[in-house]
Amino acid sequence: MPEVKQERTHWRDEGLSQRHRRWGWDCPATDIDFLMLEYDSGTASAIIEYKNEHAQTQYASHPTYRAIVDLGNKAGIPVIACRYKDDFTIWTAVPLNAKAREYIPNRTEYDEAGWVKELYCLRGREVPDEVLSGMKIEI
């Protein structure tokens, strides 16, 4: 039987993490780095797993991502993996389920305004001009 992965960062609740690992290989769980539930008026719009450009490569075939996709499929909402640059100038989105491909047919690179427009589109809304104009401020 494969060995259970050990805690890597030690900034989470390590006690719970260690306890859960004792429950064995056949009881997998993950704390998701930056999973966001995008919503509008109390209704879920999409699940997005954000990763910084320096984070480990994402693989849709990994059981963690398969479980996230399963959750999105059961909810009937898009599931997207999105990597972003440190300076937030480039956002690369990858649709992970059929519902996401209705909005983003394949891997797509956006500037910040384009990504925000996509997030509003997921909600069936248009981005207010004042939101887009506020993006011209450098961070």
C-alpha cells in the first residue's frame, strides 16, 4: 500500500492533518490551496482552483481535481483551474468540466480585465465600467 503523504507546509492545522493521515490510505482528503466558490445572489456560479505561477503544476487527472470536478458536476456549475502571474497581468484558465467548456472552450490566457469579464459572464452579468477602469492602477 502506498505511503500517506506527509504535511509539507505546517501552517495549516497540523493536528487535524496528522490525525486524518492516521485514518489510512483509503480515507483520502485534501485541503485545497485556494479553491474559490464564485457566486451571485447566494447562488453558486463556478468553482475555481487558483494557483500562482510558481505553484506545482496542476493535473486534471489527479484524484483531488477529479473530486473537485465531481463536486462541480453534481452542482451543475463550471469547474476551472486558473494560474495567475505574480503581478496579476496574466490569468490562464483551463476548463475542467463540460459546464466550464460552455464558457471557456479550451485553455485560454487573459489579461486581468479579460479574466474579470469572464467571471462576470459566469454570473450572467456585465462588468461595470468603474471596475474595469480601476484595474489600470498598478499594484
